[in-house]
Amino acid sequence: MGFAFRLVFAILCLTALLLFTVYLRDANNRTFYELRVHMAEESRLKQQLWRKQLRVESLINPAAISERLDR
């Protein structure tokens, strides 16, 4: 009877350990996905900022200002 109880206990512990492992892997995958989404958003915002910075620099460029004044 003691051997059967230990066997059932070991199987329950192993099952709990495997379920916990699956939970941790799922949490890890979810965290990695969210990280990649935020990194992609950051990259998109940096590109947008870069384009706006180039536009501002072209507007304050002395040659562009004198061209607008000549018109």
C-alpha cells in the first residue's frame, strides 16, 4: 500500500512540475512577443522622428530659406 501511495504521489508531483514548466514557457513566449511588439513600435517611431527631423532641417537650411525669400 505504501509503494502505491508513493507512486501516485510521484506521478502527481511530476504532473505538477510539467504543468508549471508549460506555464513558464507560455509566459516566456508572451513576454518575448510583447517585447518584440514594443521594439517594432520603437523602431517605427524612430523612423518617423528621423523623417520629421529631415523635413525640419530642410526647412531651416539657409539655401532653402533664401530660395523661399527669392520667390
